[in-house]
Amino acid sequence: MTADSFPSDGDEYRPEPPRPTGLLDVLSVAAVVVDADGRIVFWTPQAEELFGYTSDEALGTYAARLFIHPEHLEVVAKLFSDVLETGRSWAGAFPVRLKDGSTRLTEFRNMRLLDDLGDVYALGIAADHSLLQRVETDLALCERLINQSPIGLALMDPDLRYLLVNPALERIDGIPAEDHLGRTLRETLPLPDIDTIESALRQVLTTGTPLLDQYHVGRPPADPEHEHAWSLSFYRLEDPGGRVLGAATSVVDVTERHRAAAEADRARRRLALIADASTRVGTSLEVEQTARELAEVATGTLADVVAVDVLDSALACRRIRRTDNSPEYFRALALKAAHPTVALRAADPPGDLAAYDGDRLVTLCVHTGRPILVSHVGDQDLPRIARDAEAAALLSQAGVHSYLAVPLIAHGEVLGALDLKRTSNPLPFAADDVVLACELAGRAAVAIDNARWFQSVRNTALTLQRSLLPDHPPHHTGLELASRYQPAQATSEVGGDWYDVIPLSDDKTALVVGDVMGNGIDAAATMGRLRTATCAYADLDLAPGAVLQHLDKITCDLEHYIVTCLYAVYDPRTRQCLIANAGHMPPALAGPGHAPALLDLPSGAPLGVGGIPFEATTVDLSPGDLLVLYTDGLVETRHHPIDERLNVLLSFLDESHRPLEETCDLLLYGLRTSDDHDDVALLVARAL
């Protein structure tokens, strides 16, 4: 009964109609009173509901005879006597016979009663055992869920003051459970928008509509130095009769997700810088200009002072064997600062050649091929950063407090280093900066690598562009492609190896790899003639065997040349590849779910022998399968059996999901050596 149920002065009292409001109503607890003789003298409606007997049928009847089975009478009589004689209560479950003859296991609480005349009675409180057990289980489950849940949970009264909190909420806001009680959400979770939160919570109490997953950010009293984030949800609590009891609040700590989102935002900014670099760095095939473009992009955003230094041996396109402690000669290519600083005087002017000892950090960077980070530069670090003592003093005067050196690596070769220093920016270099610097350096290194090779082998590159490299569209239906050509020994030596990718009708694609025996311009010219003829016959949509027969006739007319060739046509609609071989190395097939293997093809005779037909073999390509076509220069050496080298090739294809460009580099740098005397053409295709 509420206070509103009581009448004021002069008002007539009108009792509220009964309504189920609590656990006793859920359990429908029955009460039965038995006198000293065992006769039923009180019988509640709940007893009628539980046992099936009406009050007229039960009152005055011996209780034992009414609902106790004969075999249990002796036990019940003894329990009844003990309760009346000793006054000790008895509790337990007992099978009771119902009016319809069935038996129900019933939970009892029996106790002795005395009236004002001294007469003795027995009170029995009973409930269905299975219902009671189910309620007890539900309560235990709820208690465990609340206490052991990783989600912070709280119960609040209609005035939005805490009634109960679980241990998880204690951990989230850092306030003990007892210190919550009686306090408001505003006092325990001081959020900037707490007024909005409390208004929304009162709306939930009014409407009954839950408010879910509300994202809020603040600094809890337990950790005021760091920003935390929470997901709040609110629910109205009602009793079975619909009376509002208060609100339940769930609090999920989503700080990690919040920080991850912040990191993602920083990552987007890094990507924006990388995208900017992709358009601003490598706009020409001039090494010095590319280095200047890299320095301009990195200055200000990433560092206050930026230098780009390239190994002198790399500029000369020489690979030399280095020891860990050997000095290095660096050619300074670019130097830039975000503001005037004496740190510029400590660096090498662009164009100068400087020697750095093996203990210098920039030397260590190029020797290891790894970034060198000194987050907080001390006086003991400056001598290893600067070229000499005078330069170290200038860096100290400039206020250099953080340092990062990142290697310039292209195609597995270290070309130099990107040197970064912070003076006015108060933040030290962190792991994110290392990632960003490596990405910029990697992109710039490729551009520098392209520029240096272009400058050193310009004439040979022009010849190869006309006669060797195919001018195929970058995309072919159903295929992802990557290719490489690598000359033998000296970069200017031209060979007769070639590859080609030819678009055909009906979205088909022809893949070609061939090898004209010999080296020099004559071999390259012969290769160019054969490549042109191959494209012409491919346009006629001839079968692979027929194309090779025509090429065989052309080769017979050439003097002193023997040519091997592999011609394949891939149809993305059937996912089949038709391959014909003219004395060439067998292609390799790798893919998800099966080990890399060499295709078993009829070897055929080389082109130029004449008069021998060429057979075509059909190979099914599943999505993700790699088809690797190559010339013998990739696997043949003077010191190893060919079978051993082919097995090594297959071992590099065990991860078919690897990016194709990376696969090409891995094959070339894993199988090629500095004393190889043959050039290589490599074509890798992945079925999509």
C-alpha cells in the first residue's frame, strides 16, 4: 500500500484492488494451519490452488489423511509431533497427494503456533518445489551474471540515485560500490554532456523506451590524465503490476575502441600524406630531384630537419659486400628545414660526398636495413648522429631532441637513408612516425632506384623498351599479372629472353615467354622479330600449337638461331589455360590447397628445328592459382643440378597468396646470383 492509499481528513478510505507485486505472488505460497489433533483449521486460497481441495473439503479434515500417502504417514506423524512438542521448525521437500490423485513434490516450512489460551497449532507454509527451484536458479543466475559480468551494471531509484552496482562498474569508474549508494550518475561519472544524459534517463523512466549504446567521452576520477570512452544504455524497471521501480544502467568501457578510432583517424592523415607523396615524389627520372621532392614532403609534417643521403656505390649501380663496422660514403642529395636553424650547418650540403664511420647511426641504418629511432636524444647520442664533433655541437645548439633514420630500400637493395630530426616540434618520434617514414622512404626509394638505373643504362633501356618489354594493358580479364626482365651480369648487356601478354578476342589472354639463345644486340633484334610475329599470329586467334608452328617456320629462315618458347592462352570463362611448348622450361603451378608443382607438358622441339608438330595441353586454373613462366636463366647455374634448382624455385611458391610483385622479387633475388651469365624473363599470372 502506498501513501496515496491512506485517506486524508474527511475522506473515505478506499482500499486498492490487490495486484501481484512480489516474489510471494510469483511463488503462490500457500498457508495451512493444523490443530494439535491434526485437523485443518485454516486453509488459504493459495492452498486450494496448490493442492486442489476447496476450503469446504479441507477444513476439519485430518491433514495426513487428505494428502499424505499411507507409506509416509509414520514419518509425517513423527515430524508433526516433533514440531508441536519441541517447537523446532522443520523445512524440506515432501511428496504430497493432490485431489486428482497425482503426486506433487512440495517445499514446506513447518513451525509451532500458540494462541492466547495456550492451545498449540502447526503452521505449514508450502510452495511447488519445481517452481521454487526454478525461481532460485533464476535468482542465482541473475546474481552471478551481475557480479561476474564485464559490463558495468547499476540499479537506480526513481530519483536516479544508486541502489546497487556490480564489481565491473567499480572497476570502470574507480569508485567502491558502497560509495555509489545514494549518489547520482553526475557524481560518479562526470561527463561533459551529463545534463543531456540525465534528461535522456528521465525520459526512459517516463516512456519505458530503452536508450541503447550511447557513446560518451570523459575523464574518470580514477584516471583524470587520460580520456576514456563509454557506451551507456538505460532501461526502465517495473514490478509485475507495472509500478516503476527505477532504472537499470549498463556501462561498457569502449576506451580501446575509442583509441583505435583515434588511431584510425591518425592513420587516415598518414595515408593522406602518403597519397600526397605519391603525386609529388618521383615526378621525374632525376635522382636529385626525386630526393628533393622527398625532403619537401617530409619537412614540417614529419620532421623539422630532413636530409636525403644515398650511398655512393648505389649511385654508381655497384653492389659491394659490406662488413658491419665498415665506414660508408654518402652522397648528400637533399637538405631541407621547416624553419631557419643551425642544424642545417651540421648537415652535408647537397652534392657533397662524406664518409661516416661504422659506429654512426646512419651507417648502422644502411648496414642493417632497419630504421634507427632515438626518441629522446641525449648528449651521449649526438656524437653518433653527427659526422664529427663540430656538427654534434651545432645539433645540440639547434635543440635536436628526437632522431630517426630510415633506410631507402628498393627491390631488396639499400640505396641510402632518410635522415629526420625534430627541434621545434615538442613531440618525440613514435612508432607511428616510424611506419610513416618507412612508407615514404620506400616509395621514394623505388623512384630513386628507377632514376639511377635510367641514368646509368639509358641507351640499353631504350633498346629493351622497343624490342623486349611488352606494351600490354595493365588489366586483363580474369588475370592478375606481374613480370620482370633482368639482364645478365652487367646491366647494359642485352639478351634474347622475352615475355609478352597479348589480349585476344572473347576476353582471352595469351601469355608468352621465350628465349633466343645468345646475347647482344643481334639476339635482341631476333627476339623483337619473333615477338612481333607472335603478336601477329595471336591476333589471328590461332591455336597455341599452330602459333608455334608458324614461329618455327620463321625461325628456320633465321641463321644460326635456336629459340625456345612457351605459348599459353587463358580463357576466363572456362578457367582453362591451353599451353604449347617448344623446348622451353616447364611452367610452375601453385595455389591454395595444393603444393607447387611443375606442369607435365610435352617438351616439344625448339623453334628452328623445323617440321615437328607442337601439342597443346589443357590446364585448369582455380581462383588464386599462380602460373609462373620463366626462362632458363632463372634456374640454370654452372654449379647446381637443374632438378635441385627447380625444387628451390617451387619452394619459393609455397605462399601463393603473396603479392605478385613480391613473388617476382622473391624469385629473382632468391634464385639469382651476381655471377649469373644469362638474362631472365619472368611472367607470373594469378587467376582471379
